[in-house]
Amino acid sequence: MTSDFTIRTKRLLFRPFQTSDAEVVHRLAGSHDVASGTFLPHPMDRQAAHNWITERVEDQAAGRGVTFAITLAESGQVIGSIGMEIVTAHEQGRLSYWLGRTYWNKGYGSEAVTALVEYGFDNLHLHRIYAPHFHTNPASGRVLQKVGMTHEGRLREHYLRFGQRIDVEIYGMLRKEFLNSGGRVKERNDR
Ligand SMILES: CC(C)(COP(=O)(O)OP(=O)(O)OC[C@H]1O[C@@H](n2cnc3c(N)ncnc32)[C@H](O)[C@@H]1OP(=O)(O)O)[C@@H](O)C(=O)NCCC(=O)NCCS
């Protein structure tokens, strides 16, 4: 993948992060609300945001993963991040994503996960894409349901975050399920 690779959806444009995004990453990902559903460093000052971007760029160069800045296509405003850790030996991708607090509940999360799942199967030729989410973060689970992933199970008290032991829910999709759906992720609205 070239470093200027972008993905375009109806409302969003995904592009690689640059270190000049450190200020906006600090502002959006520094929020406790955003950090508490993730393992983002917290507190996240500008230097930590800069380091976080550098690590993502290095992981990408080493083939360990891909990360995109999620931007609003019209304005170019950065609103969040989405990426996948990749284990090439297993043709497997593990999704992670976050949006700034003011951008929640507008469908951007589902739009972004849909795009990355399609990118993972179409461009990265993965066999399996999965995503863990904290049990305490039902909005993320809802996003994964909406993009048609299957709930595969719960890992009890799997993580320790901010002093709390947290159950983790696992959602996944196999390549054959993606292809059986016509090679496009169709948003499901059943609950
Ligand atoms: C998880 C996250 C990316 C979701 O993004 P989003 O843009 O708000 O997602 P969408 O708007 O596409 O969908 C959210 C869905 O969750 C639902 N939802 C929101 N809060 C909820 C709650 N407390 N309980 C249950 N469902 C909830 C919304 O109603 C919506 O479902 P609907 O379309 O059926 O109404 C965003 O909340 C976020 O960045 N959180 C902090 C970081 C994080 O947790 N990342 C995920 C790590 S696994």
C-alpha cells in the first residue's frame, strides 16, 4: 500500500495519519470518554499523540497493520481513526477505531467500519476480520452488529482498564460470509 492511499465513502475520506495531525489527535483522543472504550494512552498530551501517530506509521511500514485518519470528505476535518492489526500468517485483521466525542451517533462509526471491512477483504485479501469491544461499550457492539459481524463470544474479565476488570465481546466476519453477502457489507438494522 502506498503512503498516499485513501478510501472514499459517502461522507468520509480515509487517509494516512501525518505527524501534523498530533494536535487534533490530542484534542479528540485525549478525552476520557474516548479513551475509556479503548487502550489509547491516557492522559494523552500532544507529545503522546505524536508518538501514537509515529507508532501507527511504523506498524504500517512494517506490515503489522494499517491505520487511517477518518476525515469529513467535504471539509477535510479529522474526526477519528480506524485501523487493523494484521497477522499475515493467519490472514487475519483485528479492527480498532475511535471518533471524537462530538461525532458519535451520526452513523460515522458504522460507515467507517463498513469501509475498512470491505478494504480488508478486497484489498488486503484477509480470511477473517474481527473486533473485540469492552462489554461496557455497547455502542461499539451495535456498530459491529450493524455491519453484519457475528457475535462469537465473551472473554470474561479479560482486560484491566482504569482499575476495572472488563469483559470483552468478540465479533467477527469470515471472507466467505463477506462474499456470500455479495462482496459488500450491508448494514443490518435488526437488534
Ligand atoms: C464506538 C464508536 C466508534 C461508535 O461510533 P458512532 O459513529 O457513534 O457509531 P454509529 O453512529 O454508526 O452507531 C452507533 C450505534 O450505537 C447505538 N448506541 C449508542 N449508544 C448506545 C448505548 N449506550 N447502548 C446501546 N446502543 C448505543 C446507537 O443508537 C447506534 O445504533 P443505531 O444506529 O441502531 O441507532 C464511538 O462511540 C467511539 O468512538 N467511542 C469511543 C472509542 C471506542 O469505544 N472505540 C471502539 C473500541 S472497540
